[in-house]
Amino acid sequence: MHIVVCAKQVPNTTQVRINPETNTLVREGVESIMNPFDENALEMALQLKERHPGTQVTVLTMGPPQAVDILKEAVGRGADEVMLLCDKAFAGSDTWATSYALSMAIGKLPKPDLVLFGKQAIDGDTAQVGPGVADWLGMPCITCACKIEIAGNRALVERAFEDGYEKLEVALPCALTVLKEANVPRMASLRGKMAAKKLQVAPTTAEMVGADPAKLGLSASPTRVMKIFSPPPKTGGVLWQGEEPAVMAQRLVDLLRERKLI
Amino acid sequence: MGLKIDLDLCTGCGACVAVCPFCALAQRADGKVEVNEACTACGACLDSCPVGALSLETESKPLAMGALDGYRGLWVFAEQRGGKIHEVSFELLGVGRVLADRLGVELCAVLLGHQAGDCAGPLFEHGADKVYQVDHPALENYTAEPYAEALSALIRKYKPEVVLAGATSLGRGFIPRVAVQVNAGLTADCTELDVEADSRLLIQTRPAFGGNIMACIVCPDHRPQMATVRPKVFKPAEPVAGRTGTRVVENLPLKEPGVKVLETVNAMQNEVNVAGAEFIVTGGRGLGAPENFKLMAELADALGGAAVGASRAAVDAGWISSFHQVGQTGKTVRPKIYIACGVSGQIQHLVGMNSSDTIIAINKDPDAPIFGVADVGIVGDLFQVVPELIKALRG
Amino acid sequence: MAELNYGLSELAVEIRGMVREFAVSRVKPVRAELDETGRFPAEILRELGKMDLMGLYIPAEYGGTFEGDSMPNIIAVEELSRICIGVSVSYAANGLGADPILIGGSEEQKKKYLPPLASGEKWAAYALTEPNAGSDAGSIRTTAVKKGDTYVLNGTKQWITNGGEADIYTVFAVTDKSRGARGVSAFIVEKGTPGFSFGKKENKLGIRASATRELIFEDCEVPAANLIGREGTGFIWAMKTFDVSRPGIAAQSVGLAQGALDEAVAYAKVREQFGKPIIANQGLSWMLADMATQVEAARALTYAVVKTIDSGAKDYSKFSAMCKVFASDVAMRVTTDAVQVFGGYGYMKEYPVEKMMRDAKILQIYEGTNQIQRDIIGMALNKEYAAAARR
Ligand SMILES: Cc1cc2nc3c(=O)[nH]c(=O)nc-3n(C[C@H](O)[C@H](O)[C@H](O)COP(=O)(O)OP(=O)(O)OC[C@H]3O[C@@H](n4cnc5c(N)ncnc54)[C@H](O)[C@@H]3O)c2cc1C
Ligand SMILES: Cc1cc2nc3c(=O)[nH]c(=O)nc-3n(C[C@H](O)[C@H](O)[C@H](O)COP(=O)(O)OP(=O)(O)OC[C@H]3O[C@@H](n4cnc5c(N)ncnc54)[C@H](O)[C@@H]3O)c2cc1C
Ligand SMILES: Cc1cc2nc3c(=O)[nH]c(=O)nc-3n(C[C@H](O)[C@H](O)[C@H](O)COP(=O)(O)OP(=O)(O)OC[C@H]3O[C@@H](n4cnc5c(N)ncnc54)[C@H](O)[C@@H]3O)c2cc1C
């Protein structure tokens, strides 16, 4: 079996803070990590590899040269092959263009039986790339998967919904986006880390995967980020008292709605 | 293409360096700023420059004049499972009505399924002028491929200007495929929508970076403009009993779905695990009696599925299992919203929840330490405040 | 945090990062439960095996990663101990069980038994103590009688760490009663050998996650090929093992004391009394200062002993004893003081320091009590000064 795991390098957004004076993002000290959901996707692949000997796991990332760090992490954990899709032409891709680029790269790899994604990236937060790639590849895609079993050329998959879950059956090849609940990602082994240190990854360019330049990057992306701003700053604590409960309750709900919290 | 820095304008203040989420900006020896390969052209830095030296350069594509004009109408994907319309669809009809009126177009709903009963009625009552309906065996259970195929076919045929869907696990599962198939931009999980009247652009605002920043997104050159919209953000449309509209029944030749649904387990758990929950409603000793945790459960429900937490005092009193305990001996949580009701806020409780994004405390004692960490403190009897809160949330 | 320059190798630093992250993410969440229930942390050891961390002391030719530097292993023990020594002793006891094979075993024995230990597939234990032979280990009564190409073992071992969980046991037994300690031999005994069974699991004050059990030998036939070295050399292997393993107990002590210090300082900064954090009281901050100083001194001595052993020194029993006795006394004092810093909360099971204090006590007892360590140091001093006087 050949499993391709798509992984993205992201800033650890749980460390991101907003400077209350300038109301801008404070990035200092924020490390770059493998997108946490992609760790679960990789773990799912590695567990399948343990259960199905002979399985090859390839990890693919599109990103800047330093995204090689997450590929090294993946090799440390047991990935067999990696691909760094890296080219200025990809810069500024939205999910439409990202999906196209990744699908072209996957087309250059040995034909996969399974393509795994994280449920979503914690920076862009769109959860659109997985289903998008699957569509370019003409594969079915099951989102929010938490369990998989492979029997022959079919997969039994459990996917979560807001209010329950479904058991699904699908023929391979297929794509999945993987939830946190699926597993506990392993840590890299010592030998893996040593091997990863030596790893040299030559970037794969847009041309090498035969991507149509007209479908890449910012100019090919249908969506445009017009403006980025910080959400209204947290008011330092306020205390309401002496008013009618109904008045205070309504004000609270209005405030939460206004801050887009609910 | 990408980020452009006007070095003549750049004063070397470094303001942009600090805001780049990708460490893509650095100051050169002379203090001026340069950009490296890590740049994703996200635009987060643009506003930080006090002198306007930063801009995003895009290759201007010659706009096929008039090519976009053929697209008219605002569509709402009406999510239906088991013949029941998802609440978010009514919310979309609510905001959709406003936007459609501003654009001067019809508000339409799209209903996919198989023998799901008459779901169109409620859609009309909630404001849809037209309902496109596809009934096909491949659509009986939701799977992404036939859903995407059907919606794409309708879009190609009827050319709507805007398509909105709920950012539910169903919507987010198949709409991205539609966007690829119809060659459209898709903005994820929006919390605000607006239209610019003259350009007819849909201004889509959404949180990213775990809610740390907001982005306004537009799709200037592609149609339809597509967005998934976060549930519970917009008020549902007020139904008008007996209101009706046009029904368009479409017969589509859909492919056999590749994914087969073997079993659906509805495990609407009241027991959402507090660890990892986005919303938590916690009851303390102030609840006074075990049965009052029902009030907490109701509030949790009104928030759209929050977890119920408890202080140790409530757990020790045997009102609720220790599974729910938050704090030193319980779970450490970091939800988006933490509502503490009748919890005094001793340090052992606070260490488990004080990094929550927004903390709301309801306590009758104005000096309760919980107010020290609360973003919003309400001094009052929880038995009066909480029911009002539930009412306001549901209203 | 600022740290002293101990000249650690790149590998040692790598291992420190790996084990630290592992201990915090995998051990910390379960340590209270392991302590409460006394459950053996099998899944934790298995995961350490998968991460190639069970063979840090085993040379590469036998599947490990040891290349003359013992610091990676010492640091792994220290970092696990910082979170839970119930887990770290279960980890380190593998090395204790394997050391006699590494020190005195034949090439065949090493080839057969070390690779599965290095990969973490199998676990080891070291069985010397008996009900009537504790500090006086030379007085063991378990016997091994040669019968054809086997030895027949009879007797009972007591308080054997990893007992029942380990697959490979080095067992010390008397082959010649008349020769006292010189009549002791060491054997490799595999779990499942007929006549080899386990007694009850002890209910302990601390290190409750670790398995401490009796080993019972009833006409247990062990292949003669499993004799380590020659007959009568067992006590030498036993003592040489202690000389290299005692710095491991010191590492457990340093880690545990560091863990208690971490908790105490963090708490002292948030706990407020008299309107200010308790750390703002000089009386309390001096306590923390003394704790920190002792921890660093214990670490420095321990690392220096390890480096001395690695350098090929011949005579280091004294130093091994010194670091064991000093560091374990530090661990006992620092954990006790940590409870003091926490006040009544420290006495409650909800906070980790009471466990740390309970755990610390064993460090002054096993692998030779601290009285015995001081005996070793005293005897060495006596000998060294006598030799110097003669010169
Ligand atoms: C503030 C902001 C808002 C944005 N909003 C939108 C938007 O609404 N619509 C839109 O189309 N674009 C948007 N973008 C652009 C989008 O973030 C990028 O296209 C990004 O490369 C992929 O989207 P994502 O991070 O949301 O990934 P997701 O779709 O959330 O990622 C899902 C999975 O896809 C895989 N994956 C994603 N990216 C890569 C990669 N580079 N290499 C390998 N695997 C990958 C991973 O397995 C990941 O877990 C936005 C960007 C910013 C900065
Ligand atoms: C070692 C140790 C570990 C601990 N671990 C934890 C832990 O993990 N989690 C934890 O929560 N606690 C823990 N505690 C206990 C902690 O110290 C507090 O005792 C506990 O949090 C108090 O719970 P409470 O706030 O519900 O009760 P109380 O302190 O009794 O507070 C009840 C509050 O309800 C208010 N109230 C009463 N009636 C009403 C009403 N009708 N409307 C509005 N407000 C009302 C009161 O004004 C009061 O503030 C621990 C304690 C120790 C010693
Ligand atoms: C949890 C645990 C795990 C253990 N794991 C193992 C293991 O894996 N393998 C193994 O072989 N053994 C193991 N042991 C045994 C341990 O090594 C012995 O307990 C230890 O050597 C002390 O022996 P004892 O308990 O019989 O004490 P005793 O020898 O009876 O000593 C009692 C007291 O007398 C003092 N004393 C004895 N002799 C002298 C002296 N000459 N001078 C001054 N004071 C003296 C001692 O210091 C002690 O304070 C373990 C013990 C425990 C409790």
C-alpha cells in the first residue's frame, strides 16, 4: 500500500498573542510546528504501515524551504519518503490553488491507495484543502475521520458528525481528513531523528510536477485577502450589578455575538 | 507577484517584522525591511506599516468584461438530514435575505436528498423565493461526491452570484469540492457577510489563526462567490406561516456514490468532555442541589452543545461525577467561553481554567475571587440570571 | 533557564530534549494514577523502546546506541525521574539486570540477550536480595547445583524490581557454600523456565508504579550456558554492577529533587498570603535557594563520577558511593522541603509533592543503603590513606 500524507508547517497559534496596545499579532517566540491535525494523519498512516507490512508512507508538504523541518520530523517518526513542494510560483495560493498544486505533486508520486490530510490547518483554519485535492484527483474524500480499517482494496472508516458518527465503506484509492480523536501521535525515535538530521531534501518545483502556471499562486487564487485585522480587544474585566437579570443577560448575549464568540 | 515593499517609503521602523505570522520579514543592515521565501502573501502586515510602504502585488488579469454579469441570485444550501432542516439553513436565509435585497436578486435555497419529505415548505416560510430540489437515490445519505456533483451541476446551469452553506461538518465536507468543480473561490467559516453595492462583491469576514486575527476576503474575478458560514452567528429568519415560492425540481443523472454509509450512530451526548471543549458551563456549590445541574445542561444546550464542568465542591457533594471537575485535581481547560455559575473561584479552580479565552462569572457575592479573572462578571442570583441567559440565547 | 556547562555531547543534549518532552507529555498525565493504583507502566516502557531509548547503555554491536558515553543514559534516567521515579526505576532496572551480562557475560550471551533488551522488546531484572540477605548480600542462600549441562536453582529472591514483568533475570546463587561470597555465581534465567515463579507484589510507600516482587526457584533447571563467567565470580559481577549502576540512583535522585524544586518554585510564585506571593518572603526564598543549590551540587557530582567512569578509571567504587549517598540525601531533603513550601496543600494527594517525598525515601535504601555507601567510602579512605602513608 502507498499512503500519502499531506502536512503543513504552521505557526503554533496557541502561542500567538495580541498586543493590546497596537492590537496586532505578537509573533515573537512563536515556533513553527507540524500542523497538529497532520500529526494525527501521519500517525494513522504509520499505524496502518505497522498493521500492513510493505506499506510505504510519503509525506508531502508545500511551503517555504524551512518547511523541510516538518518533513524531518516525519522521517524521525517513520515516514519513508518526503517531498518538499517549494517554488515562488506557489506563494499566496488560496485553498483552490493549493489543492491544485498538491494534486499535481501527488500525480508525480507512485499511485497512492490512501491520501491523508489533517482535519484543518490551525493557521488558515479553512479545512478546504483535503476535499479540494481529492476533487482534483477524482477521489472520494471522507472528512473528519477518526478510525480506519483496511480490508483488501476497501476501507472501513468512521467519521464524526456534530451529533454522532457514521460507519462508511469506500473503495481505495480514497482521501481522508483526520481528527485529533483518531490517535495519539508518536514521538520521533532516536534513530529516526539521526536519519532525519542527515536528510537532504531537494525542493520540487512547479515545473517538475508539470503544474500549469496559470493555476498557481496568488494570481490564480479566486479568493483575495482584502484586509486583516485583530478581533476587538478583550475588555479588561467588567462587573455588572444592580440591574435586572434579564437586562444583564441580554447585554451579555449581545456582547458575545458582537465578538463573534457564538 | 506577492508582497511588495516600497523601499523609498520604508522608514525602517520594524513594525511589520513583529506582526508577520510566518517570520517572513526581516530588517536589513540599513534597517529597511526585506521579505524572504516564508511569505505567503497573507497580507497580515499591510496595515501595520505606518507609511504605507507595503502592498500586495497581483498580476492583473484582464477581466472578461461582462463574463461575471451572467451570474445572478443568492443561494443558500439547505442542509437536511433525515428530513430535518439544520438550524443553520434558517440562519443563512436570515442573512441571505438582507444581502439578496441589497443586490436586488432572488433568495434561493437548494435542497438535496432522497424521499426526504417536504422540506421546501419551511424554507419558503423562512424567506426563500425559490427552492431548487434534487431528489435522487445517490443523495439519500449524505456523502460528499454526489452532493458536490449535484450542487455543481445546478450552479453551472443556473449561475448564482453567491452561494452560502453552513460551516457544519457536512457543509465543510463537500462545498470545497464544489468550489474546485465550478472554479470558484470559497471562504471558510465566515462570521460576517456584507455586500459592496456597486462592485457587487461579497465581503466575507472570518477568523483565522485560532481566532487571533480576522480576515476580510473577496472573490473579485470568479463566480459564484462562495462561503461557508459559522452556525449560530446569524439570527435565524423569522418564519412567515404559509409563505410559499417557486419550486424547481431538477432531474440529474448522478453517479453511484463511491462511499457507502453502513451505519449512522446518533450519539447526541449530553456529556461533552470538558477537556478540549470550546464552550464550558460550570456549576459550583452555589447550585445548591444536584438537580440544578439540569439548568447548567440547558444553558450548555442553548450555547449549541457546550460541556458541563463542575467545581470540586460540587463534585465532592456528589452532585456530578468527577469526570466534570475543572481545576488542580480535575481537568485543565482552555475553551473559547467559560461560564462559571456559583463558583467562588479558589486558586485550585482558577489554575484549571484561567487561560480560557473569555471568562464569564455569575455569582451573588460581588467580592468572589472568580470576578478577578472574569472578562464579564454578573453579580446576581444564578437562578435568576441563567434562565434569562438561556432565553436570550434562544431568542 | 541558565545552566552549568557540563560539556554534554550533542547526543546527550538530544536525548535530554526527547526524554523531557516524553516525560511531560506521556508520564506526567498518568503518574498520579500509577501511584494510586500501583499499575505497572508497561505502555510507557514499550513506547520508550519504540523511540530507541531502551538501549542507551548497550553498545551498537548488540543493538544499542552506546558509544562510550554514559551521559545519555544517565540523563534519560534523570529526566524521567523529574516527573516520576516509579517509572524511571522500572526503566533503569533493565540496565541493572543487563549490567552483569555486559560486564561478565560471554559473547554468545551478549549476542543472545542484549539485542532484545536494547530494542525494548524484552525487559530485565537483577536479583540479589533475599529475606535474610539485604545489606549483607554475601550471605545469600539461594543455591545452584550443577546437574549435567544444567544448574538446578532453589531459593527465594525478595523485592526484585521488574519482578514478574521482566523476561530476563540475572540471579545470584551459591554454587559453593564453603567459600562464602567467593562461592556465589550469577545466572541468566528466562521467565517461563519451569520451576521459576513469582510471589506477591509488594504494597509500597513510594515508587508504587514499579513492580517489586518475590522470585521463587523450585528445582529450576537453568542451562549451564547461562552461567555468567566462571563459577564463583558472581559476587564480583554483583559488586561491579553496583559500581556502575549507583550513579543511576544518583541520577534518579537529581531528577526527583529537580522535579520537586520545579513544583515548589512555581507554587511559591502563585500562592499568596499576607497579600503577596509567598516567594516574596525571604525566609521562604532562602529555602528555595538552598534546595536549588543542593540539586545542582548533586548533579555536578553525579555527572563528574559518570565522566570519570567513562574515562576508563579503574577504581571508582568510592565515587559511585559518594554520588549515590549525596544525591539521595539531597532528594530526601529537597522533597521534604517542597512539601513544606506547599504547606497543607503539599500534604494532600492532589499535589504531586507528597508523592515525591514518599518516593524519595527508597533512594536512600536500595542498591545499598546509605549506611553501606558510607561504609564503602570509609573503607576506601582508610585504604587510600594507608597506602599513601606507606609511600
Ligand atoms: C487569514 C487567512 C485567511 C484565509 N482564508 C482563506 C479562505 O477563506 N479561503 C481560501 O481558499 N483560502 C484562504 N486562505 C489561504 C489558505 O490559508 C491557504 O491556501 C493555505 O495554504 C491552505 O489553507 P489552510 O491553511 O486553511 O489549510 P486547510 O484546508 O485547513 O488544511 C487541511 C489539510 O490540508 C493539508 N494541507 C494544507 N495546506 C498544505 C500544504 N501547504 N502542504 C501540504 N498539505 C497541506 C493538511 O493536511 C491540512 O491539515 C487564507 C489565508 C489566511 C492567511
Ligand atoms: C488539594 C486541593 C485540590 C483542589 N482541587 C480542586 C479542583 O481541581 N477543582 C476545584 O474546583 N476545586 C478544587 N479544590 C477546592 C477549592 O479549594 C474550593 O474549595 C472549591 O473550588 C470551591 O468550590 P465552589 O466555588 O463551587 O464552592 P464555594 O467556594 O463554596 O463557592 C460557592 C459560590 O457560589 C456562590 N453562590 C451561592 N449561591 C449562589 C446563587 N444562588 N447565585 C449565584 N452565586 C451563588 C457563592 O457566593 C460562592 O462564591 C481543591 C482543594 C484542595 C485542598
Ligand atoms: C522497592 C525496593 C526495590 C528493590 N529492588 C531490588 C532489586 O531489584 N534487586 C535486588 O537485588 N534487591 C532489591 N531491593 C533490595 C534492596 O537493595 C535492599 O533492601 C537493601 O540492600 C537493604 O537491605 P535490607 O532491606 O535487607 O536492609 P538491612 O540490610 O536489614 O538493613 C537494615 C538497616 O540496617 C543498616 N545496616 C545494615 N548493615 C549495616 C552496617 N554494616 N553498618 C551500618 N548500618 C547497617 C541499614 O543501612 C539499614 O538502615 C529492593 C528493595 C526495595 C525496598
